[in-house]
Amino acid sequence: MAEPISGVSSGLGTGDVGSVSPSRSLKFAGNPFEDVLSKAIDALNTVSNTEVYANQMIDKYTRGEAEMADVLIASSKASIMVQLAVTTINTAVTTFKEVTQMQI
């Protein structure tokens, strides 16, 4: 049966869906740029894992091991995560370009 949709977490590659607290603050261990870049890479890896999981669900469906609703949910989650990642990356690139073109 289909699982209820809840918050997105890094455990999506296993099919588990956790929740993310919006009030969570970032803690920087050393260089803030390096920490943010590391977190961005982790987030992109999560998107990749979600896509792999959706593809696995499609394969399971073709073998008769999964239901269509579960496949649609996994595919929708992957699609939404990819759209958010692309939008975030485009915004970051635009912001970087604007900052580099500022007059000092």
C-alpha cells in the first residue's frame, strides 16, 4: 500500500522518509564556504540516491514486486527533489555572478 508523504530527509535512498525541522540552524566547524559546499554535495548525493531508489521501484514494478502507487510516489519525490536542486543551483550561480560583477 502507498505510504503517507512526510518531510524529506537524507534517508530517502532506503525508502524511509523522515522529517526536517525548519528551525534547524547550521553549525560550521571550520571554513564556512567549505562547510556549505560539503552540505551542498551531501544534498546532491541525496537527490541522486532518491533517483536510484525511484528507478529501483520501477524495476520492481516491472517484475511485479511493487505497486503502481509506490512507484508513482517514488518518482514524484525524485522529480520534486531534482527540480528544487536545479532551481537552487541556478539561483546560486546567478547570485555568484552578481557578486563577482559588483564594483568595489
